[in-house]
Amino acid sequence: MTVTSPHPRAAIAAPATATAPAPTPAPAPSPRAVRPVRTGGWQEFTEAVREAGQYPTWAQAERVTHTVLSALGGHVTGEERVDLAQALPLEAAGLIAAQIPAADPLTARQFVDSVAARIEGSTPATARWDVSSVLGVLADTIGEPLTTRLLAQLPPGYALLFGRAELARYNLVAAD
């Protein structure tokens, strides 16, 4: 006959009332962390410019888009330049990235004049229309956070070209 010695039974604890840990708030994303998603392609981007600028042909809108993005590419630098290229269709990103950064950024008026000089038969008024058509679509494509960062980097006056109102900054001193 075999004798077995009793083994103590392991007590199984009753399940405790489960309480979910309090959710920890996610840290606020830094402006750099907010990246627009590249949507659409070159044709969609150019078609949006054609509609915004009311150009009669897609080819005309494409020429204007090439010219304006090439001009802009030299005036955006640093992280904003990288983020801008990442947010745009590949062909548009190539136009931005291919430009050598300018030593001195142009004022908004000088920028429009430089675009006018690149488009045959253009006047300052038509160049302003062309620039606003492209940069307005660009702002819609890349989103508000990146547009704001670009505008902070560019000289005053560009906001209207991007289709954004620019508020004057005043130092108000309280009268005694």
C-alpha cells in the first residue's frame, strides 16, 4: 500500500475588484510633431490651383505652380522646409527641395515681383494672383500648424499671399 503525505492546497485568491488605472494625459504635441499627411498627388494639387486661380488649362496652372513653388523653395529653411516637402506631393516636394536657400528672404512684394519676372507677360497684379492661387492651395494642403510656422519664418506680408489675414502687432501702452 502506498501512503501519500498530504500537500497543502494552494489558496486561490478571489479576484480583486479591478479598477482601471487613471488615464494619463498624453503630452501635448510639439509643433514639429504635427505633420500633415501627404494627400493626393501632383495632378490633384495642380487641379486645385487651376480651380483657385481660374486658369483655363491645366498646363497653365502647372506652369504657375512650378514657378511659385520654385520661388518659395529658396525662402523656406530648416525644419519647416523638411516638413513642407514631406507634406506635399512628390513633384512639389522636389521643387521646394531643389532650391538653394536665399541668403536674405524677400519681402512679400519682392517675392511677387520675382515671380512676375519668371512668367512671360506677367505684371505685378497677375503675379500676385498667381502667387495667391498657389500659396492658398498650399496652405490648405499642408494645414494650419505648418502654415503658421512658415509664416513665422517669412517676412511680414506673406500671410495674405497664403490666404490668411495678417493682424498687425501693436505695443499698446496704457495711458496714465
